[in-house]
Amino acid sequence: MRWLKYGVTALLTACHVAASPAPTTETPSLEEIARRYTRRTAGGVHLPIVRQVTEASELRRRGLTSAIGLGDFADIVYNVLISVGGTTTPLVLDTGSSDLWVVSDKCSHGCLSSQSAYPQASFQYSGADAELLYGDSTSGTAALGMIGKDTVSLAGLTLQDQYFVAVNQTNTTLGQTGSSGIFGLGFPVGSVVWSELWTQLKSSGSTKREVTEDTPITPSNQKFGTRIFPSFNFRRIKFPSLSDFFPSPSEQKRQSSNVSSTMTALLPTWSVFGPLLARFVTAAQLTLPMYTVTLQRDSIQVGGNVGMLSIGEMPSGVSEDSLTWVPIRAYSYSQGGLPAPPDSPNEVYPMTWEVALDDVYLDGVKLPRSTLSSSSISLSALVDTGNSILRGPADVVRNIQSKLGVNGRFPCSEPHTIAFSIGGKLFPVDPRDFIQQVFENNVVTCTSRLTATDPPSLSGYQFSWSLGDPFLKSVLAAFYFGNITYPSHDPPKMGFLSTVPQDAASQLVSAVAAVGTGVNFPAISEVAPSGTFKPAGTASNGVAVATATGRATQTGSSSTTTKGSKSGAERTRGLGMGMGMGVVVGIVGMLQLWS
């Protein structure tokens, strides 16, 4: 991962210079805080992220739901606390990838002593290794390690024998943001871990229709996992290669159309080797097969939505009917997707959280379509929490930049709105989330959080836009898996609810006016809390809102911030949030500044 665009490196440097000395009071461990602030009410159980072993049958009876708060490193990286093998650690929330990985205590290259490392004492190595590659045609980073399994818990929801990558080498800069790995929330077919374990299982000759937790994995010296996955300033994933699993579409057509008997053995493996949330979904253990995300704003003008990940249900106070729902793009076998199983020959599977776009608008004017890709490729976008900016076709981005000003620069106090039409409704990006300052200690001149991406092709992913954190700070986004193994029975979809206030433009003007000469926009830093929070207010649409000072500390929260003349960062406290029935946890994105 590299922070390449528009002064992000300068922002990180400014935050470092501005960091205040660490408090001398000893901070309790994440596990201790988690135990200390578990709370039960008449409406449900409110607990932090701790290890909680529960039998699968009990989980199914409960109809699990959960909600945990989010935070971010200066609006660049959003984290969630996850317990891996009993060690609670902050991982980047990433809807654009599917794998879980965490730095291990055996890491020999690229890991920082400040990172919360996974001790491999309880790690059960599968014999397979993974190389997770992040980047695009102009940049790239990697994380390498061993694939194995251990007990993994998220907000009290626990699965034993969850497969992930214990990373031993990396050149990513995740450690500088206080993160220790990545938590991918994508579909199983995009998982390198699943792909390599399935390959191993298939080559061992042990593929059966009934796959269980005890299915042996034959050790191998083969090097696995060479797919390209995206960086955090960009989301262009190399299309998964399924040629090792199935004949080419042309060969398959000569045999039996788009149906493959291999799918009979493949589909059950998703409940064993698949990503964490996908395993909950395939086992029908969640009340609803979905999760929702809202991201808070911790720079420019602190506030906006409460950062929160809700699992298994909509957030309290928000109705499903209030969202605009659209289907997830599916890829047919001829397009490089999965073939259909014999018992459901018309199945077409999704690959990632990709939705159709009607059009894109800048300041109310519809933009011309890109001419860089085939006209047969319909306009679509990947919705990605792991992408800190907006990415679009190079020719469209150049057009936008020319309209904004010379070299894409314009006065910070000049509001601009980029909007995406989805399902017939416009979803604007809040002007405060569209900008970033060009020069350190200067909030006069800004540029957009927008840059170009590689064009789509007929032989791979077909999205031309990547809607990252600026977009996701402006909506409540719902990710509905539906029926993962048989999508036609309950199709996957996404729902969106705009959270941009009517006076967003004037609020940007006020935010710029409030910043003094010779300083930067405010950017707060918060350590993830492990307690629960009281309600801090909601918008008219029911979405929980943040305050102008970040998180208002409630019982069981923990937060630290920094302040300095160079960064203009505010010393602030955590923000209150309230949730309804089920399991509820507060989290924030480990905004720890490094020393």
C-alpha cells in the first residue's frame, strides 16, 4: 500500500510532527477493556470484541446480529477490532477484498513493533502460503504469509477454524496507521485463501459433496496466491483466474453449456474455507445475510455519520424501505465467472460489490461517458471501504479536473459536488469529503479526492469507477449477500441512503473560514474503544450522527487524540452511538500516531 496522491504523505508527516507526548497512565489491554465493559440490557447484550466460543447450533438458534463502531486514521483508513486466536487487533475494514490477514509475531520484514501481532502458538498451518498483492498498473505492495486457521471473533460473534493469512513479510504501510492487517468483506470467489485451499483439496482427490471442518488439507510446497488485490488509494483487482478449476468457456460449451459438475463439490467449501462473514451467511446464522456501513468524518469538519458496522440487520432507527436497492453485477461463465451447478443450471454469480451506475454528475451537470473502454461494457462502480479516494476513467477525470480549475485546483471555500446516479436516484458526495488541501499549512488551495484508474476490459472486472471513502462518508450503505451458493434463490443487492445535509456547501465554507492562517484542516486521532455508547442523536433519516468534536466518551470507551500547531488537529474525545436489539459494540479506527 502506498499513500501516493495529493499530499497524503504530507498529512501523515504533519500528524507525526503534531503528536503530543503519550500519557504516562498505563493503558489497559484491549482484552481487559473488553471484559470490563460488557453490559446486558432488557433489549439485548451490549459487549465489546472479546473471544466468545459458541457452538454453531446455538448461534443458529440466536439469529445473530451485531454492531460495532468504526473510526479512521485521518479519513484514510477505517479499522475494526477483531480477536484472532484470543488476541484483539485492529484490522482495516475492506469491502473491496475477501481475505482476512494479520501480521504475526514471526514477521521478519516490514512489520512495526507498535503493531498488535498475532501469536502463532495456536495457529494451525494448512501447508499453503499466500502472496496478497495490492496495487494497480503504477504501484504495488504485497503481504506474504502462511494460510492456516484459528478461532476468530468479531463483536462477540465467533467462528472456530477460521482460515486466514498470518503475514510474515510485507511492504505495506498499514503499521503507520495503527492497523495490523485487513478484514475483507467480499464474496468467497474473490478470496485467495479459499482459492488456494480449494486447489489443494481438489488436487488431493478428497473433493466430496459433503465437506466438513475436519476435511484434511494436504501440505504442499507450492507457492499460492498471485492475484492482484487493490491498494487503499485505488481499487483495481485482478480478475480471479478460474481456469485451474474449470474448462475454458469455449471447451465447456462443447460439453454441457455453462454447467459444471465441479460446482457440486466446490460450493460446500465456502462454508469451510470461505471468508468470515460468508461462513456466517452460508450457515444461516445471521438474522439477515447482510451488513451495513457508515463512515465518520474526522477531518475538514469533524462530524457527519457515526462510524459503524452493523451485521445481520439494519441499524436501529433505519428502515430497509428508506434505502434505494439495486442488484449486484453478476458475471456469467463466458465473462470469466463461475459456471452453474447441475442442480441449478441458470445460476450466475457475483464477484464483488459492484453496482450499475446510471450516470455521473459534477455540480448538477451530467458528465460525458468514457471512451477508453468498450461501448458494450455498461457503466458500473465498485463500492469499497478500503479505497480512501474516488477513482474513475482517466478521460472523465481529466474532464472533471479541467472544470474544477487549473491542474484541478480550486479555492477550498468553493464547494463542488460530484454525484452518482444509482437506481434512478442521485447520491452526492458531501463537498467536505470531496476536497483535500494541496499545500501544508495552507487551506486556501484545494484539489479533489479523485484520480484515474485503469479502464475495464471484457476479460476482467468491468467496473470503471471505484467509490471509496468520500462516497461512503456520504451514505449509509447496505451490503446484502442473499443466498451465496444459489443467488437466484435470494439475489445479492446493495442499498443506499444519502446522509448529505442540505446545507453541506455552506458548512464547507464555514469550515474553511474557521481555520486560521498557517495551519491545516483539523484531523483528529482516536484509539478504538471497546465499550458501548449511549445514543448521541440521529438525523431525520434515522442514521446515527457524530458530533463536531468526534466521539463523546461514554462508559466503556477509550480514545486519544493529538493536537499541534502544524496539523491543526483537535484534541477530542470519542463519539456516542446507540444501537438497538442484539449484540452491540463500539469501535473506532485505531488512529494511533506512531513515534
